[in-house]
Amino acid sequence: MTDTTDMIASTDANGTSAVVLTEIRGDAGIMTLNRPRVRNALNLELREAMQSALESFDAEPSVAVIVLTGAGGNFCSGRDLRAVAAGEPMYSGRPAQLAAFTRVSVRKPVIAAIEGYALAGGFELALSCDLLVASREAVFGLPEVRRNLVAIGGGLIRLPQRMPYHLAMQLVLTGEHVGARRLAEAGVVTELAEPGAALETALALAERIAANGPSAVRASKEIVRRAFEWSGESEAFDAQLAVAEPALSSPDREEGVRAFLERRDPVWTDR
């Protein structure tokens, strides 16, 4: 497929740079947070543009995997405290909050490609993704306690699910920064990249995922994420069947088996 670039949009009607840039490269939809002067801090405009771009990519058949990154050498420094001080809300209303990516994700796999800082809400945004690729020099942290704030964007819930309990507790109670290598050792960061190469490394990972059956990938993602919701293995075994059924009844199931027997690459249609 021909690569395309489609901004939301690169500039607005007044010539101002957009806060989210989007591009389709191969099978991957790339979203770039674009407030580099404030290390891509999250204000209401950026949250809404990001949600819109995620939903658009999730509905786009040509996109198999979504990659989320940041402009200007940083991923995201968290919530824009100047916007907070000015009285700006985090979301436009309760429905937007309940539908936000940091709370419910999307159907397709999302990879965070992280350079520089991923702090506070930026770290929580990364933890909302399914896979984390980070520069060896990237820096993470939940420093909210240093300002008598609480990380209510999912970090306190997800971090102890993804790394040892006591290490997670130390990070959230001290508010200290931690490097990408340490998080890779703890299993939070999926792959380490050389500085400046996080996006290309994430795109290579995206292509490996995109080679697989799309409906099976979507079902597998949902089952893994919902496994934490189900109470015990017995419920999980029954509950996963409904999630897997669309993939198992898809024409791509027959195509996958037939391609294996014919020793060729499968041609997926259930995008």
C-alpha cells in the first residue's frame, strides 16, 4: 500500500500547527503528539485530537497496528499544569472520560514509541498502550505525589500489574524518575532502541504483528486485556470463547490453514 500522510490537519484554518499529526506507513497508523514546546503536555485539545485519531485509525481497514509517539524528542510530559491552573478540565464531560483511550483502549494493538520523557500522565498514556518501545535514554516516572497530586489516569492501577509490586510502590510513593533499561528489566518496556530510533523500532514490531491474522490479533489483544477482569480461570475459559468467535468463524481462519499447507504467505481479507 502506498504510504500516506493525513494530518488532523498539519495546520488549522489559522495556520497554527495541529496538536496531533497522523500518517499511514505500510500497515501502521502513526500518531504524533505535536506540542513539542511543552514536551507534548496533555491539554483538552490534545486529548480530544488524540482520541479522534485513535478512533479513525481503529476504523481504517488499511491500518493493522497503531503507533503512538511524540514530536520534538519527547513522548509526553503529562498534564499541562498551566491549563490546570487556568481551570481547563481534563475532559469535556463524563461521556468523554468514560470513552477515553486511557480507560478503554481500542480494538487494534497500540505501540508506544518513546523518546525522552514519559512522565505523569505521559507515563500513564504509555501504560495504556499494548507494547512499549523506548529509547535507551528515555525517562519515566509518576511524580504526582511531589505536587500532592494523585495519578488517577491508570498508572496506579496498571503499574503493579506490569512490574513487581514493591518496585511499583517505590516508584509511585517517591515520585522518582526511572530509566528505560530498568523498566525493560522489569518487563514494562517491550524493546529498547538506540536514541532517535524508537519509532523505526516500533514500526518494525508493528509489521511483525501485521503479518498475522487481523481478526485473531484483535481477539487475542482483547482476551489478554480482559483477563484481569475475569474472576479465575474457569470464568476466563468460558468468557474468551465469545471474544474469539469472530476470528474463529472468519474466512481468514481457512486462509491461514490453506496458506500453511500451500507453503505461502496468507492473504488476509478480514481487516
